[in-house]
Amino acid sequence: MRKIHWLALFAALPLLFATLAPRAEGMSLADTVVKRPLAEDVSIEDAIDSMLLRANGLNFKLVARQPLYKELEAMGVETRHVEIFQFCDARIAAQMLAENIDFAAYLPCRITLIEDQDGKAWLVTLDLDMVMQMADLPPNLKALAIKVRDTMNEIMTAGANGDL
């Protein structure tokens, strides 16, 4: 049953983005994300190990790991590597949610490890700078949001460079 929910969500994403298009005039989908390629000598496994180790060292808990490529393979769909990692600092999340429940849509923080059509691996996440620009955060929450952004960037950088 859980597999069906994820597939329905992914199937609905293009419709969601289509409805947002008129409001985001002049902005492309690429403008809303941060992407980092894996260094030439970094394997997917090394990138994963590096991200998990760095997140742990920064007290960001891995709360979910979704190997979407395995689901697709099990369904007979040819696919490249697509895996979603979700990280969270529960204390920061609680403070953000206390301020505004709309932040629930951005929780937990996600990093997707994906191979493109050429087999090049990338790390992709939401551009938290854009979210911070839209949100009218009080100074204490803005500082926390910056901490989250910096932590996510550090996790991605470790993964992209294979820094163990």
C-alpha cells in the first residue's frame, strides 16, 4: 500500500508544477534547487557513506531513506539510480512548526541522489535561500533556517566530494 502512495505522489508532481507555472513567471524549476555533481572519483556508495557520516556528525538525523530505483526495478521499469535521503533536526523543526504550520510542507529536508541520462550522479535539494526569502521569519528563526541551509550544504558537499 505504501508503494502506491509514493507512486501516486510522483505521478502528481508534474500537475503540481504545471499549476505553479503561471505564478512563477520567469523562473524555471532549476531555479528552485541546488545541484552538485559527484566528483569524478566518487562512487555512489562513497557519496552515500559520506553524507550519512557527515549528517551524523552534524546532529542531523537520517529519518528516511527511499531507494526509488529499487521500487521501479521491482515493477520492471528501467531506471538509473534515484534515492531520496531525508534529514531532520527535530528541535529546529518543532520551532519552525510552532511559528507556522506551513513549514510542514518543507519537512524533513531532502537530498536526492540521482543519475542523469548520461550516467552522471548528482545531489539535488531544495534551494533553502528561496524559501527563506519567501518566509517572513523573526530573527531567531532566520538564524535557525540559515543553520539548516548550511548543514544541508555541508552534507551535500561531503557527499559530492566523498569526504568521509
